[in-house]
Amino acid sequence: MSDDLQPLSPEEGIERFLRHREPSVRDSTIQNAKTRLRYFREWCEERNVENLNDLTGRDLSDFVAWRRGDIAAITLQKQLSTIRTALRYWADIEGVTEGLAEKVHAPELPDGAGSRDVHLKADRAKDILHYLSEYEPGSREHAVMALLWRTGMRRGALRSLDVEDLRPDEQAIVLRHRIDDGTRLKNGEGGERWVYLGPHWFSVVEKYLNHPTRPDKRDDHGRRPLITTRNGRPTGDTIYKTVLKATQPCRIGEPCPHDRDPETCEARNGRDHYSKCPSSRSPHAVRRGAITHHLNEDTPPETVSERMDVSLDVLYEHYDARTEREKMSVRRRQVPEGR
């Protein structure tokens, strides 16, 4: 930290930036900035960043990776533009080091990465879960993939779950917004809900709870996280990397579709490089795939909307990855045969 900087918390920095921008931009621009900076504040809370003076280029690289798992490429570009603007303002008021904004780099993404077509397909999900069930039953990877695929929940919702949120009698889990106790749901209290798992999927969670490698930890608020690490509750980045790793084809004994040698492949052998496998999928891609699978299985869109905490408009615009033929097949099963 430079001696020329003045202490600035993320909360104060965001408040000052919005107050500075408000007179010169439209209300919609301010609202967009508030939303984008809210995720930055969440990341700061997860990483215990209490003073913006301490931010480095490496920290910002971690933030980009953290957000990349949840949003489309075009949305990421817009969010990073707002972050850069805020960083330049914070530099002007001695809150961060000069030039830090130029160290925010958007990752190179393959063509179509911003499209709803990028999702975990049902056949791949089934192959992954079958492999984990056979060879890694009850592992953290098994529980994470099973919960994300069965429920389509966001990774923030997954990390918010406590052991006490399980409902064995109902074979269900309860999602709660607990902002004062260290976790939140994207849509706040409006995202609170019960989600049915069923006997098969609930048994995966129970196996994980009793797995010898699962650390029985409490978080900083004294809560018992459902998904744990050696340090307690996982960060969003930990869940992101867990899913990237689990969705690599070579992890389940399949030949590499990209003609790479697993022994020397950087994407396989470096925890920080899992995303370099073109076949890896993020938690958001799993969510999109789960929603699409539910729709293909004739689950009513209204049910999917409530179960996955997504409005119908957003569901159809960003999550429904069905082909036109698949949509027709669903309608055909729902329409009575005519003469």
C-alpha cells in the first residue's frame, strides 16, 4: 500500500463513486452501476477486502475469474467497464494506486461464450454424475454437481446452504437469505424457497455429509456450512473451480475431444487453469443446462421459474437453450392428438 493513499472501504468507495456520477448520468446508468458494483462489494466481503488501498492487479484478476463463472461474456464486459471507471475515480481521490484500472483485463472467450447455447448438456451431466456415483460417491465434487444439476441453483445459493437447511422428512433443502450472517441470495428474501430433491439426490447429500474427507467446520458466524473446505465455507471461486474440474471430459475417463495429452495438459494439471479446457463448464452453464433439461422433461415453465428463482422473461431470454425441434417435441407431447 502506498503512503500517499487514504483508507477507503469498499462501501464508502462505492457510495462516493455513485454520488459523484449521479448528477451527470441518467438514472438507468446509476441503477446499472449499483447492480454491477454490488457484485464487486460481495467479492470484497468474500475475500475480506476492507480497504481498497490494498487492491492489486492480481486481486482484480481473481475478481474477473469469480464473475466469469456466472454471467455471459457481453455482461462481463459491461461490468468490467463500470469497475474500471470506479477504479479511476478512486485513484483520483487517493483510494487506490494510479493505473490500477488498466490492470482489469477481460478474459479471451471463445466465440459464442456469451450465448445461452453455452450450457452443460443433459447427456454430459448424466455421464459426469454416473462417474462420480461409481468412483467418487459422496465426494464434494459429487455433492456440488448433484445439487447444481438437480436444482439449477446459483453458486451463491449453493455456498449459502447450511446443514440445518436439510429437510430429511421432505427430502428437500431450504434456501434462506442471511445477509447479516455472511451469505445472501441474489434476489434477497424474494429468492427464499424450499426445493425438493427426491430420494436419489438427497441420498447423495447424505453420503457427502458422512464422507470421511468432508471437513466438519463452522464458518466465521458459527454456522455449519453444508459444503465445506478446510477453511470452512467455500468461496464462490472454489465452487467455480470445482465445477470446471468436474466437467473436463478426461476427468471421467473419456478421451480428450481436443487431442490433448492429459499428462501434459495445462488445463488438467493446474488448479488456476481449469478454464483453459474448452469442454469445461461453469456453474452458470450448469444452471442453464439444468433449466433447459427441466423444460425438455415437460416441467411447466412456471414451475421452473419458481424452483430456479428466475423470472419467465429472463428464463426465455437467457436460459432456455432448447432447439426449435426440442421445443416442438415438448409441445407435441402436451397437445392431444387430432383426427
